[in-house]
Amino acid sequence: MEKVHLGNNVKNLRETLHIKQSVIADALNISQQAVSLLEAKEEIDKETLELIASALNVPVEAIENFNLSKAIQIIATSFQNTNHDNSAFYQNQPTFQVVDKTFDLYERMLREKDIEKLKLEAECERLRNERAAKEADILRLQTELERLRKGK
């Protein structure tokens, strides 16, 4: 698998979104020069990457998986201009398949999370009931012990 240069991805994605380094600098509370150094790094720690993603208003995965040549290819193939004029800019009919699939994925993940939450809540309730039953047994045994001690 090809090594991902996260700094390049941050820079390319930031430039694609027309966001200045100063925006990221403000979000990370660092200088613009420090952002420039970050964009030169091959690896960026997860916490910093999350802050950068937040500043760019994209998921961390968008930075990790960004591929400039594929983005350019998508843009290039999105326009079908056989007239060699600017009419392609007005005829573009973008597909939202990627957005739809991403949305579906997030919905599925949320449903799975809700199901897992319900399972954990049910397990917690079962454990509470089990604990209450054991506490009742302890109380019953203590009462029985006291009764037996008084009987001697």
C-alpha cells in the first residue's frame, strides 16, 4: 500500500477548498509558519489531524484518503464540452452518488451504534437486577445468622 503524505493531503485539500493557512493556524492556535511546516510533514499525529479536519470542516478520513490526481480526474470528467467553449460549466450535472453513499454509511453506523447502546443498557439493567438479588440474599443470610446467634 502506498504511503500517505498527510501534510501534502492537508495542503492540497486546504487549497482545493480555498482555505488559507491562517484559518488552520487560528484553529490550532499556532503560527501560519507552523502550519506550513505541518504541511511539509509526512506524518501528523491524530489529535492535530482532528483539529485540522475540524478547521477544514471535513472528516479526518477525507484528509487521510485525499488524492489530488483523482480529484482532478473527477473534475475533468465531470465536464463534457465538445464545443470547446465555456458551455460545459453550465451543462454540468453532478452526481451525488458519493455523498449518498457516505450519508447511507453514516446512517447505518448510527443505527448500529443505537443497537449497541440498547444492548449495553439491557446488560446494565440485567447486572443491576443480579446485584439487587445478591444483596437481598446477603440480607436474608445476615438475618438468618442473627436469628441463629440469638438461638444459642
